[in-house]
Amino acid sequence: MKDFIAGLPKCELHLHIEGTLEPALKLELARRNGLELPYASADEVRAAYAFDDLPSFLRIYYEGMQVLRTEPDFYDLAMAYLRKAAEQNVRYAEIFFDPQAHTSRGVPFGVVISGLRRALMDAEARLGVRAQLIMCFLRDFQAEYAMATLLESLPYKEWIVGVGLDSDEKGNPPVKFAAVYERARQEGYLLTMHCDVDQDDSIEHIRQAVEDIGVNRVDHGINILEDQRLVEVVLERGMGLTCCPISNGYVTDSMKAEGIRKLMDLGVRVTINSDDPAYFAGYVGENLEALQASLQLAPEELAQLERNAFEITWLPRHVKDSYL
Ligand code: HPA
Ligand code: ZN
């Protein structure tokens, strides 16, 4: 089964590039940028990763990314992920980045996206992994800052396929960003947003994302099972969910494998992804292995999960078809 999963052509649709910053690279970038970190080794960095919910994870995630300063830093970050992706037979990835996590500490938008873009181009040419960028807004910042970021992105529009929404969901519902999403749609961006697992208002947030904002897909979104009507809306529209089993196990009480099973049985286009693999210790291959071990999935079911992912990618139809 391990070999089958390793050989399966994969597609990753829920991956925060800042969440791929491995401890060794974190130390190297700190050294390169003349920053003092309170850790002497990669093991020490990892030993400090203590989280059991979304806010405790996010604190460590934002602290970690402060070593990212220059265009080559962002290039090296993305290239390291894309090399790992190629090793795991990931053929295509849609990659989130969090510009406000960098602009808010003085790193220009252009520095961030130029480094990421250069890595994507090199990876396609040298590794055969294709990827596109999704710009995420931080939902615990004001909507005005998201709008300013959206406007700042417009000169780079050709490099960004869509927008997302992440960070701390508590008290930050989708409708807070209704105007930002409307403008993003007008600009030609495709739309997704996080509706994280087991939040205070998960089902209402999913309803807002699907019905009020009209997103093209939902990130996480497993709590949709609480409302049969919404499941039917998603089925009718052929919408996908980007689920992240290992991540779920860190920020909630379980991987939510049974929920994923139910969604698969209902015919929802569920996909399996890694979220923040450097923090949750599992890339997409390990996520598929963990889910398979929990649900005893057959090879055909694993292949179907990858077909779901290729089907809901934001690629032109003819490119999508070349993967299916
Ligand atoms: N949820 C919300 N914000 C995030 C996540 C996540 O899973 N990963 C990185 N930022
Ligand atoms: Zn995420």
C-alpha cells in the first residue's frame, strides 16, 4: 500500500508555503539574515512546536516565518517544498501564501511574490511539477487591510490564480470580507476560504462561504456534514473540499477520518492535503497513508481522491484533462 501511495500521481490544493518551512531551513535563513534564534539545532526548533488548537498553532507559525526576509529566502522556501513535492509524485499544486504576514513586518509584497514565482517557474522547468499561487488574506486583520492587499496584488495578477482566507477564525466570519471577495471576483480571481474544523460557528461560516460569498471551493469544511441541505448545494455545484487529516489531528481531537469517509460516500469531491507539513510532520503522501490506515481505503478509493483533486483544480479544462 505504501508503494501504491508513493506511486500515485498527486495533486495538492491546501498547502501554506509558510507552513513548509522546515527547522533546518529556518536556522539557515536566520543565520543568513543575521537573526538570533533561541534554538541551537533543528531538533530544538521542533521540540518547541507545542500546539493543540488553531490559535496555539498560529502563534508558532507566525513566529517561525520571521526569518523570511529577502527574495532568495522566499525562493528557497518554495523550491524546498517543490523538491519534496516532486519526490512524492505531486504533479500539480495550488499553493497558498500569506502576504500580510510579511508586509505587516516590513517585507514588500513584490519581494514575497517574486521569490515564490521564480521558484514555481524553475520547478516546472527542472522538476516537472506545475504550481499556481493563491493569495490568502489574514482574517484576524481588518477587512480594509485585506482590500489594500488585494489592490497591491493587481500588478501581479497574472501570477495569482485566486484568493483565500486563513488565520484565526474565531469572531472573523466570511461575510467580514464580502466586499473584498466581490472585488476579487471582479478582478478575475477564483475564490476559496478556510472554514476550519470544529470552530465555534463552523456550519454558519460554511453557509456564508457557499451562499453569501459564493466561493468556488472550501478549505477544510468537514463540518458541512451538520447540514444536509448545504451538502446538497455543494453536490449540485460539484464543489470540492480540501481536507487535511494530519492537521485536523493537531488542531482538534482527531483526524476526522470518519467525516471524510462520509463525504466520500455522499459523492462530495473530497481531496487530501497537508496544510502545514513542516509543523504537522506530514506531506501529502503521509496524509494519504494516515487516512488509508484509519479507513482501510482501497487503491481505487485513493485514486478517486486524487481524481477529485485534479478535477477541482483551477486549471483550464484541457490541462486538467491531461492529468485525469
Ligand atoms: N487554518 C487557518 N489558518 C492557517 C492554517 C489553517 O489550517 N494554516 C496556516 N494558516
Ligand atoms: Zn490551511
